[in-house]
Amino acid sequence: RVKYPLVQPQEFDSDYSYVWSTSFQGEIIDARCGRPVTGGTSLISKVVLLSEYRHVCQRLKVQSVTSDTSYYNLKQTAKEYQQKKRAMISYLEQKKFGYWSFEKKHLEQFRWQSTIPPIQRNITM
């Protein structure tokens, strides 16, 4: 596996996202639909994450996850996640940055100004 994959700049476009980790080489995601450009299901999709989580729970003999447990239900019962989500919602509202929403129509209302420097990629020409 490639630890720090090199991707040529011409492969990047504003409608695409490149995701990778130390667990898999990576994939280019079409940001407009959330699917890999090669087709199929993304390795970072909720379906795959839930499947992996179920597998880990089975291996550890944790009974709290059944085959009919949904990703949404697990998220609702995750106390720490819900705590941090409430803190994020409060922060966004206080700073007038926008809304935390499930609806795509709110995405264009989300504003974020950052002083974080851009990522320096290890790309060689």
C-alpha cells in the first residue's frame, strides 16, 4: 500500500475530492454525487463504515449492534457525538456561520472564513 499517494494536480477539480488513509490507497470521489469516479460504492460511505463497525462489534462480541441497526440509529445513541454536534450547532449559530442541516438547500447558506493555510501536497512534477 502507498502510505502517501502521489496524485498529479491535473487529476484534481473543484467537483472532485481525493480521499485516502493508511488503510487503503485512496479514491477520487465525484463530490456532486458522493460516488467514486470508477463507479460502485465509496470505501468511506456510510454503508461501508456501518458494515465495518458491525464486523468489529461481532469480532469483539459486542451485542449492541444487530443486523437491522441503522447508521442513523447508531448516531442518535452516540452520546459523545451528540454532545459535540450540539456544541458545533451552538458555535455555528453564535458566529452566524450558517446551519447544521440534513437538507442540501442549506449548504449554500453555510459560510466559513478560514485562516488555516492550504494543505501542502507531496506532488512532484
